[in-house]
Amino acid sequence: MLGKVAMGEGESADQATDLLKQILARGAAPAVIHLALGTRALYQGDVDKGLMHLEQAQQRNARIPEVLNNLAWGLTQQDEPDLERARQLAETAQQLSKHPETYDTLGTILAKLGKPREAVTQLETALRVLPPRAAIHRKLGELYEQLGDADLAREHRRLAEQMESPVPPGEAK
């Protein structure tokens, strides 16, 4: 619960983050706290801080799928991404847990590695199990374009645009 509060925005999230740091400084639940702090840092765009915390979490417990998945995601966000390590971490996370986020992470990594067929498989699974995301449709549009299916590429782009466009007043989404 504290981790979810820390992922939010505003004063309560800042207070939760401060509390997490106090708990960590006292030596309690370091892997889980580093996971929450690292994930928050990535969410806020601080890749270096996020990776530092997630590396600490992995060193303390290498069997927490969320740690492996979020660390893999963070590795893809660096200026010089470590895609092979990210792939290994994401695959291990997926073996440990079929958490829906692992499909998005692994699909994104495979796309960046130039493996469009494998990426499509992962991202289509993510599309089925995660709440609707324009970013997944956008990635699938790019991948289907690479694979030579212009119709599917166009449909995924249309869906992404539809999700991103604001709903006109008086119309239901």
C-alpha cells in the first residue's frame, strides 16, 4: 500500500517516499523498499536513481518478478540500453510470474532488438491482459509495418490515435 502511495503525485506521495526512506535506513524490508523507490524514480524519469534502487533490490532478492521486470524496463530507458541483460531479466521475470507487465516489457525489448515477430507475440498478449494502452497499439503498428502488414499497422495506429484523442464534450468514449 505504501508503495502505491509513493507512486502517486503530490504531498502524500512525497511523504510516503520519505517514510520508505526512513524504513530503509532502519534496515527493514530492503528489497521491497528499493523496488518501490526504484519504480517511483523510473516513473518520474530519473533512470539513474531508479536503476540504482532496482539493482539494490535485485541483489537482495533476485526472485521477485516485479524487481526483475522493472529493472529490465529501466535498462531499456538508458542512453545506451543494455538490451541483452534487459531481455534476460524480463524472461526470468516472466518465468517466475505471468504478471501482465512482463509481456509489455519483453515485447518492447524484443522490438528494440529487431525481433518483430517475437515482439508481436508478447505485445499482443499484453494487449489482451492489460488495460487498454495507446503505447502498445503504437508499437504493434510499427512492428506490423516492419512485417509487411500495412492493414494491421494502420488499424493499430488508428486505435492508438483514438485512445490518445480527447473525447469531445457531450460524447461518450
